[in-house]
Amino acid sequence: MAFLVAAVVFLALLCLFNLVLNLGVLRRLREHTAELERLAGHAMLMPYDPGVLIGRTLPEAAAGARLVGFFDVGCSTCHERAPQFAEEAGKQPALAVITGDGAKVADLVTVVGGVSSVITGDEAGSLAHALGVEAFPTFLRADQEGRVLAADTELAAMATAG
């Protein structure tokens, strides 16, 4: 009988300990949820607008390009837009800036490299950062002096610009 009482007391203490732990976890989850809501609300106030790039001057590395496309190897949309960029790049001086590394770099270079100049590796990341490109793909149309006339994440918008 003493063994049964000891087992019941032990299980009751174990359940009480479990309850205390669960209450602590729930409290932490509420704190994290509030923090995530705060961060999500903050991110929604500042969406990426490639229009802020209009008026900037292209760095020396992009000199002479009238159409500049920023691609990332991990971006599926970039791989979809690369043939459209190559078609448009065949009509004017163009530059493809490809960030990231791995085998997919070669895939993008194969698509756009025949009709445009290509920058990859660290130089590509530096160029994207210098211009303030935050989303991929991003397309820029520049004048002869290298001043950005139009910027968008859709290549179709570049057909009517500049």
C-alpha cells in the first residue's frame, strides 16, 4: 500500500512540474508572438520600391550599359526572366549582374552571357549593394551617361521606359 501512495504522490508532483513548465513555455510563446507581430508590422511599412534607384548613377563597373539586370542564383523568378532579359539585351548594350555561387551561376551565364556583359561573384554582390538593389530580379534602364532612368522588378516595364 505504501508503494501505491508513493507512486500516486510521485505522479502528482510530476504533473505539477509539467504544468509549471507548460505555463512558462506559453508565456515565452506570447512574448515571441508579440515580437514577431511587431517585426512583421515594421517590415510592411517599408516594402522594396525599385523606383528609389531612379536618378542614381551606375558605378564604373556598369559603365556603358543601357540595360542592367540583377539576378540571384537562388531566385526561381530570375531563371524565368533570364531569357526575356537576353532577348532585350540583344538590342542594346547590356549588363547582367549575377549574385550567388554554385552550378546555377553557369546556367544563368549561359542564358544571358551571349548577348550581354556578365559580372559574377563578389564584384556582383558589391555592385548590387552599391546601388541599393534589395530584390531579385531587378532591371534598370540607363542613359548614355549612366544615370538610371527607370527601375523595376518586371522586365516588361523596361520596354516602355527610356
